[in-house]
Amino acid sequence: MLKFLPHYLRKRFRKKFVVIESDDWGLERAIEDESIDWAKRKYGEENFTRWTLDALETKEDLKLLYQVLSSYKDDAGEFPVITANFITHNIDYSNKESLSFLPLSKGFNFSENVHESYRRGIADGLMHPQLHGYSHYNISELNEYFKTEESREAFDNKFLTSRSTIRGNLAFLQGELSESNAESSLIRIAADEFEKTFGFRSKTIIPPTFILDKKLIDDIKASGVGLVQSSNRVTESNKQRYNFPFFRKYKGLVWSIRNARLDPCKGYDFYHEQCIESIDKAFANESPAIIDFHRVNFSGRFNPAYRDRTLAELDSLIRKILLRWPDVTFIHSQKLFELIWQQKTS
């Protein structure tokens, strides 16, 4: 019964809110087509996961995403808005001598600069950035890997973290916010870099790969964060789940959840129909419907066909939400935090 306490003790909401949370924005994986070609020779394409073809969002990706979002408005005249959770530092491929990182405010390695597309989405109310992490990786582990012969080959092919995307290796390099990462305090630098890039402090965070050791909670708070996203999926390094009441303040932070998912990838199979069912349950429980919608789902750099199918699913989802619940309100995660903090809901 203890595992259900966070749900039973949750804060309840009279209004129907929909939040769409999307992780891994700003994160570069493979840099160029040749990086993917090398990975095919190295690992075998049959061993790829969807993360192998994930890539930094392109201008075209964002244009197509914004087209879907801007086709709909709620009763208040607001568009559906994506909470875009950003990584603030990418591996710097111009430095072969040591592992170093390129801050988000300075752009990217060899990719097109999408900052103008970010600004447009923010200004139009279609996208609201929040903090995800520094690099997405356990830098202590990545530093050790950087010394290996395999890593030199991967680095030269501009896909240093490729192994972490290959079937059977997904846990490799995980744990940015774990005690095993001696560089975990870099989350404070990430928060500063986020503010430098976007002009405001992020009030929420989703720990990379859903790992957050309790001893690092103080670093999170010191970064200016007030809410942890998806706490029902977050664990410590030892797989121990958090057991804090949903949407309430505990240990100085509000603990939010994700209770719906749009992930229309083969093997994941979270399509819009299933997402509608989850939203219905959330509203029946007097909770906001908070949808998990990772960046990989509309990243079209190396997989445009999957992006296009996903955006069609997103379009169907939003259309059916508004048909079924015309009184719904679309908000982003920082707005949810503000509503909870100001106690404007009951």
C-alpha cells in the first residue's frame, strides 16, 4: 500500500490541464550522416535502437512541429505548448586532447543553428524551455571511456556516445545526477547556462534518464529549481523509487508526475488512442494530464519518416483532446509549478 501513498496524498485540481513534456532538446548525438554510416559498420544496424538515430532537432523538425501546435487553440485562446527540456552542454568535437563541452549559448558542433527557431517558438507560445541537465551523461564514466581506443574511433567519427544507444548498452553512461558522477554539481553550471541562453531561470527539471540520487537534491534546489518532473518514474541509482506525494512540496521541491505518453515507435506502442485513455484517467483522478513526448519522436535528421508519422499522431491527439474536453487548458510545466506554488488550485 505504501507505493500508492503519493497518489492518495496528491494535490487535486478542479480544472483540466494538459502539459506536454519533451526531453533531450539541445542534445547532439550523431553529428552527420557519416557518423551513422560508421555506426552501422561498427555495431550492425540490426543492433540500433531508436536512440541511435536520434539527433539535434532541425529547423525543419521545429517548423513541422510548430505547424501542428499552431493549428489548435483552447478556450482561452492558447496553443498547445511543448515543455522543451534542454541539455545545456554538448561534446566539443574540435578538441581531441581532452573531453570538453560546448555550451548551448555558443551553438553546436557542425549542425545548423536552430536558436532562431527556438526564439520563434517561445515568442509564439508554442514552446517553453526548461532544464534537463548538463550533458545527459555520467561525466566520470565518460571521462574513463574517453581514454579507450574505442572512444577515439567514435570521437573521430563524431559519435562519441554511440555505444550508449546500442541494444544491450542503454545503461552505459547513465547517471548524470548520481553519486557515482563526481561532476554531478555541474547541474548548477547548467542552470546558469540555461539562463544565459534563454534569459530566465528554469523552475523545473527532469533528471536525465530519470535518475536522481537523494544526496543531490540540494544541488537541484541551489540551481533555482522548484519542481521535479515525472517523479513517478524517477529513481535513485539503486532503483529505489521516490515516494513523495504528487504535486506537493517535499524536501523543498514540488514533485510532479507523468501520467500519459505519446511514443508511437514500434516496440513502445504508445499511440494517441492509448494517450487519450490515460488523459481520461488523469482527469477522473483530478490530476493534470502530463504527457511524456521525447524529442526522439520528432527528430527527423536521420529518420524523417518516423518524424512525420509521429507528428500525425500528435495532430490526432490534440484534435481529439479538444473534441472530448473542450474546456481543457494547455499549460507548460513552469506554469504548472506557478499554479501549485501560488495555490491557485485546490
